[in-house]
Amino acid sequence: MPIDKSKITKEILEKASHCKTADELIALAEAEGFEITKAEADAYLAELDDVELDEEYLDKVAGGNNDGNCDDCWTRNFD
């Protein structure tokens, strides 16, 4: 069953970003009520190697406020 991404909070993302191994990430997921495979955990950790998450980014990913004033937002105003 796919993970319901709407239930992933910025706190969970923050904790996940500190996991160093797939086993740590799988244990975290289970503790938070999610099931992930080793392949999914490995893929997530590979993504983390390529991205450094800061607090502002985590807010955006977790559905935080988007005031439309950031240069890196993918939102545009259309008429």
C-alpha cells in the first residue's frame, strides 16, 4: 500500500533526514505508523545525499505557508 504523503509531517521529514541507514529509516517509519520497503528506504536515502534540507524547505514540503514571495517557488500568477 502506498504511503499517504499527506500524513507525513515536517517533524517526520526532519527525523528521516537524520537516518543514516535503511534499517534506521524503516524503524522510524514503523514507529510513525508507515510501512516502507528496504528499496524505498534506500531510494529515499540516496535522494537525501543529493539534497540538503533546510527549515524553510521542510515547511514548504510539509505544506507550510507559501506567501508567493520566494524566488524558488513553482507558483505563478495567471490571469
